[in-house]
Amino acid sequence: MTTETMEAPAVAVPTATPPHPLREFWGYFSANHGAVAGLVIIVAVVLVALLAPVIAPHDPNLTNTAIALQPPFWQAGGSISYPLGTDPIGRDILSRLIYGAQLSLLIGIAVVTLSIVIGTVLGLVAGFFRGLTEIFIMRLMDIVLTLPSLLLAIVIVAVLGPGLMNAMLAVALVILPHYVRLARAAVITETSKDYVMAARVSGAGTTRLMFKEVLPNCTAPLIVQASLGISTAILDAAALGFLGLGAQPPSPEWGTMLADAREFVLRAWWVVTFPGLAILVTVLAFNLLGDGLRDALDPKLKR
Amino acid sequence: MLRFIFTRVSLIIPTFIGITLLAFFLIRLVPGDPIETLAGERGIDPARHEQLRKEYGFDQPILVQYGIYLSRVLQGDLGKSMITQEPVLNEFSSLFPATIELALCAILFALIIGLPAGIIAAIRRNSIFDHGVMGVSLAGYSMPIFWWGLILILLFSVQFDLTPVSGRIDVLYYIEPITGFLLIDTLLSDEVDAFWSAVQHLILPTIVLGTVPLAVIARMTRSAMLEVLGEDYIRTAKAKGLSRFRIVALHALRNALIPVVTVIGLQIGVLFTGAILTETIFSWPGVGKWLIDAIFRRDYPVLQGGALLLGVVVMSVNLLVDLAYGLINPRIRHTR
């Protein structure tokens, strides 16, 4: 309580240069335990997906009717070589879940990438050109938003035919309006700022203004929405798989696994419990990450 | 106010055109000949084919075809189901009450639990209760409800034998549809046993369909309450010596509810999406299951008409929510 504590503040004197933006971001982000937990789970899922051929104990598609519907290892009749049990045609559930992680991540990333690229371009165009172009694009997006998302996805898949590829396209279209709206709103705020005027005066063309000047300054909301979008994409694609409209059997997609196992729910709890749990945990992780990113990147909440 | 209503109502015209365009092109985008798509897999003889081609106007330019389709839709003619030969509109209106009944119960369930949970979480900020509510609602928000339904069946129907697994009411009972809502019809026809059977059948689907709205409402109520509780007028009310209950119930809640009402309105679309999955799991005879069945039977008229009708319903609900919101909150109707 005397001289020692008096000296302590000297260390905390603000440094002359502000901290690197990434460092500052990490400071805010790591203070949010939920977000860090989400990140840890996502890293784990990514590792599982990448190392699937190494860590999966069995071939995910290898059937063996002799061991059909074996319970998990801690229940009577289960064995440690099939830790989470087997499905109705004797495939190892754990191995299928591990390979399913590849599919779910692929779905999430591919859908959001497609959506974000098209959405950003449409949003930039709407925000820059205004007038009729803007009205047309935004009304179109409003219509997409009006329809219940899964209904629209179902209709699209019904037309294109069931399958993972078509399901991904449908989900990408369904989440598109969020990115268009975000990009347009950001563009409209940014274009009124001086640096855009400065760039314009120094002769920058519209394309350069759009992609080089404005876009980098509206990435924050897009990143947040991307993380939340991945969770929506995984969830919706799994729902389509569950309805029989997404990935088709024998694909180890988690939603499709649930659909396959549905009729055995009364006899074997493990065949439905684990795939759903995998979906829930992964989706939860991306939502936690998205919330954390928003808190860390949103300047309104800072300080 | 009139001006606000007028602009808001006129905004639905492009949306309506968009939905009809979507439904119109749906049939034409299915690979193959649209007449054969509409007629089903059994095929039809060439003379009938030609007749249908004329009737539906497939020999006309695409814009004229759309005009014909639109005028049919506006007259309530959405075509006939290929399987049952029933008009799509009739099938929809006989199944829709089941969906509405389920959706209303689900939103009530979400409100009865979500509102108090959000309010208490906000009052006791950072307490264990608050963290619990936020954690549970985040899980609810991330819930694959098609799995949630199966797990609840596993727990309540299989393990404890408390609730039925599927359907709307026990097959023992036949209730003449009066309103279409079984909870009301059973009471109107004085069948108390049937009423309880209907209630039991409703419990699990209601929980499953209500989970996501519950999570969203709890989160939204909490954050709206937190914002309001920090306002000056709350401090004034405290300074006046009002009781805690009075402050929360009368001063804070009323203002916190405005964003919550909007969120509830936005959940309507989510509810219909969820209804498709919930009805499929519980074999609930509503429009969601009807649509999914139509896909697998390749009953395209049903798919086309059903999607259009559901789209129109959601559009109308959104419109009503917006109008109600404009009534409650004058700031909305005076901007722009």
C-alpha cells in the first residue's frame, strides 16, 4: 500500500503507438469466453475433418450386418472398436460422424463463400448506382426474405432435384439477401465520407472505388454475418438432408444420417442422438464465434 | 397515418408479383415438358396433351402465359392435385387450421416462457439465472429442431410413455370439423376425452416448434429490458420511491415490448419453416407435411399452389405486423 503500488501505474502508461488492430481485436475477442469456446470447438472440428482418414477407426461406408445396431461401448453389448455403436446396416457411427464433419464444413464454407461473393457484388452495385438498379436488386432481395427460408430452399431443390449440390445452391440463395443488405448499407454510409470523395477527385474509377476503397472498410459486418451464415447453412443443409432433399444416402452427411436412422429411434437411441448432437455443437460453435466477432468488431460497443 | 398505410400496402404488390413469378416458373424450370410434369408420370394421350397445352396457354408467348396464370390465381384457381384431383385451394384450406393451431400454441409457449425468462435475466443481470437463460437460449437458437423432435419422442414417448408419437388426435375419436381447430371443435362437440387426447398430441410438437422462437424472444426481451432499465425515466421512477415491481411491470416492460413485438412478427416466417419439419416428424396433418409429401409424389400443382399460398400468408402477416407496429410506434410511420 505504499511506494510499491505508487510505482505500478508507470508501467501502464499508454504507449506512444496504438496497438496493432489485430492485437486490439484479440483483446476484445479473448475477453468473451463463449466466443473463445466456439473458436476452440471450430478448430477441433476442422482438425477432425482434415485428419478424418487418419483418426476414423473404420471405413464410413463399410457395412457389416453381423454387427448391425450395436450400442455404444458403455452399454451392454457394445464394444470399444465401435465406440458410438453402429447403424442399422452395421456401419461405425463414429467414423461416419468424423467424415460427416468434412461435409458439414464444406457445405458451410462453400455456401457462405458463394453467397458472400455474389451478395457483396450486388450490394456494392446497388449502393453505388442507386436509382432503378438499386430498387430492382433490393425488391428482389425483399421477396427472397419474405418467403420462409426453408420453404424457398425446398421449392428450389424440388425443381432442381434432390442432391447435395442443389441443396447448397438453394441455401446460398436463401441467405443471399443478408449480405446484399449489409454491403449496400455499408456502401451508402462509406460513400458519403471524405476519403471516398478524395479518391474520386484523384480520378479513381467506379470499379476501383467499389473494390479498393469502399469494400475494405465494410468487411467487419460481413465477417460477422459470414460466421453466423455458416451456422445457418449447416443447419439448413442438414434439414434438407433430413427431409431427403439434401445429400443422398450413403453419404455420411449428419442430416442424412438422421433421416436414415429415423425409423430406428424406438429401438436404438444412439443412431439418432449422435448425428444431431454433432450438428448442434457445430452450429452452436459458429453462433458463439459470430456473437464474439460482432462484439469485438462493432465499434459502437467498444469502450 | 393513411399515407403510411397506403405506402406500406402498396409495397406488397411487387412482392406478390415476385411470389407468383416464382411459382409460375417453378413448373417451367422442372426438366421436361410442363404438361407432362403437370399430368404426372402415367403420361397422357396426344389429343389430351394438345388440349391441355391450349387450356394452360403453353402455345402462347411467355408473358401471355404469365398473364393467364396470374388471372387464374387471382380468381382462386390454383389447379388440381394430380393425386387426389382436389382443387389445391380446397386441400390447403382444409389442412391449414392444423398448422395454425400448432403455430399458435408454439408461439404462446414461447411467449409464456420466453418473456418472463428474458425479464428476470435482465433484472438479475450477470446472475447464474441470467447466464443460464442466455446459455439455454443460445442452444435453442442453434437447435436442429428435426433432431430435437426425435430426442423428445425418445424421452417422453419411449422412455416415460407420456405422450403419443404422432398425429393430431387418437384414432378413436372422430370430430366433425367446425372451426378446424381441434382444441375448440372437441369442446364444441362436448367430447372432453377427445379434447385431452388432442392436448396430449399437441405437447411435443408445440415444444419442438416453439424452441427457436422461445430462444429468440428470451434473448430479445433481455436486451430490450437492459436498454430500457438504463434510461433516465427508470431512475426517476426509482427516485420517486416506486416499488421494484411497479417499475419493471409498468414503466420498463411497456417500452421494452416494442422491439419484442417486432421480433415476434418476424418469427412467423420462421414458424412456418419450422412447421414443415415439425409436421414431418410428428406426422401432423398440416400444410407443411402436405408440401413435403407433394415433392415426393411429384405432385407439382400442389407444390406450386402450396408454396404460393404459404408465401402469401407470410407476406400478409408481415404486412399486419408492420401496420400494427406503425400504430404502436409513431416514430415509424413518420420516417420517410
